[in-house]
Amino acid sequence: MLRTVLILVAALPLAGCYYAQAAKGQWELTRKREPIAEVLADDDTPAGLAARLRLVQEARRFSIDELGLPDNRTYTAYADIERDYVLWNVFAAPEFSLQPKTWCFPIAGCVSYRGYFSKDAAEKAARRLAGRGFDVAVGGVAAYSTLGKLRDPVLSTMMHWDETRLVGVLFHELAHQVLYVGGDSEFNESFATAVEEFGLQRWLESRGTRDEIETYREARQLRRALVNLVADARDELGEIYGRPIDDDEKRRLKQARFAVLQAAIASRLEAAGRDAGGWLTGELNNARLVSTVLYEGRLPAFRAVLEDCGGDLPCFYDAAKAIAALPPDRRDRRLDELGTP
């Protein structure tokens, strides 16, 4: 923790207020961290919380034994942070572009979002970006990874999730410790999502919960359908933004396409019997689309690599690392090839 604080303090001349709040927020998590074993041994620990923490222990052991994920001190502690989210991420994209604005950090490298430990600070930053003409989006984050640099605790913000989501996020965040490419958020998140998806399938099968397996598959199918709607909209919006027409006409066509997308998403959710709500059902703009693609944009490519490996995870990790080692332009071309049916 001291090493990380020193890194952040060294960066203060670059963006003093931002790094100060980051250091303060991370220190708060560290201060509230308690070993899970001690929380479970405490007679005052609520039964519901104890059950969730035992599930975390089981999932963590499964991730090591069955998925080859790191065996370290990550998720061996618990922190009650007494709020709904640990971070609020700010995403931004130009008014007529789907290329995200990026920020660079000492630990994570360059990413397509900026995290704040205060909702007010995130919204203030979003307003500043909007004032500069960017499309912006702010979203609460219940869990995140320091890539193994710190002993990340399980957070109270994660405890209200159902079993599938909780276990999936553990697999996802641990996957970042296997492979992380600085400056390529879409690669990193899609890789981790592929590990999460495959790991959850194995987890549910190992527990013999057929109903949960079917529910999970239906949820994944729905998510794929929604992402496909977003992908179609991105293609059309990219074509609109590239047209030699005036800005007012671009704005009109942009808003019309977002209206079509919003209606399609609502229709798909209604057909699936799902309530409206969530990241894709708020006010849509370029920034919201950019953030959605981060987690799924390269997923077809990683699914193809996993299939080529016959579901063998060491093979998959080695193949993904080989792709990650390519220069960015060659990496993108290779992922395009793999992701094309």
C-alpha cells in the first residue's frame, strides 16, 4: 500500500486533485480491510454475509484449481465501505466519433475511463467534459482490480449480487492478473469476460445446478442480442459521422439512430420478460456505446481462440498472450480475423 501511495504522490504534479482523491479512496479500502477468516469467526457476523463470504472462498479456490487463475492474497479480505458503489467511472467520446477519450495512470496504463471515489466528483468531471463538447456517461462500479498490485478485498458493494454474478466478477477481475495490455481496454475487458464466461459455465456444471445453468445461458444470449444491436448502431453511426454534411444534420441523424436503438433494446428486454433499467436503457450517446463495447467488442475473437484450444485454459492463456505481444495494429487485425465468422 505504501508503494502505491508513493506512486500516486509522485504523480500529483500531473493531476494533483485527481490523484489525491485516488490515494485517499484506496487508503480507505485498505483501512477497512479484514481477513475473511476473521469475519467468519466473529459471532456477530450476519448469517447472510457469512454465507456470501464462504461462497467467495469456494469460488476463489475453484479459480485457482480449475481455471489456473492466480493464487495470491486477492479476495482473502473483506471491506464494508458503507455505500452503494466503490467507484464511479466517467466515459467520454467526441460528439461525432466513437473513439473514446483515454486517460493514463501509473498502475493501469491508458484506459477509456476515469474512476472517482466520489459520485459528486465524477459528475463534476463529466460536466466539465460535456462543456468541452464531449458525449459523457457516468456509471457506478461495485468492484475493480489493482491487477495484483494490492491485496484487493471483496467489497460490501458486491454482497447483494446473486451467486452467478458474484462468482463471475471474481473470475473476471482475477483474469486481469493473468493478462493485461496497457492502453488496450477493449482487449483487456473482452479477455477477462471470456474467462468469466467459460469459468462460470464450469462452476455451474461442477455444482450440478441445471436451473442456474439455463438461467445463465439465457442471460448471456440476451446480452449478446443487446450487444449485437449496439454493434449495428455503431456501424451506422460511424457512417453518419463520416458523411460530408453539416453538423446540424449529423445531430439530427445521430439522435434518430439512437432513438431506434433505444426502442429496439426496450423491445428485446420486453420480449425476454426483463424489466427496463441498466446501462443500456438510460440516455444513449457515444460515450455509453463506447463503454458497452469494451466488455464485449473482442469477445467473439477470444471465444474462437478458446474453441481452437478445445477449452484448454493454459493453451488459451498462451494464445492470448501471443496476440497481446503483437504491435497494436497487427493485434487488431488478428482479432478482427478471429472474430469474423
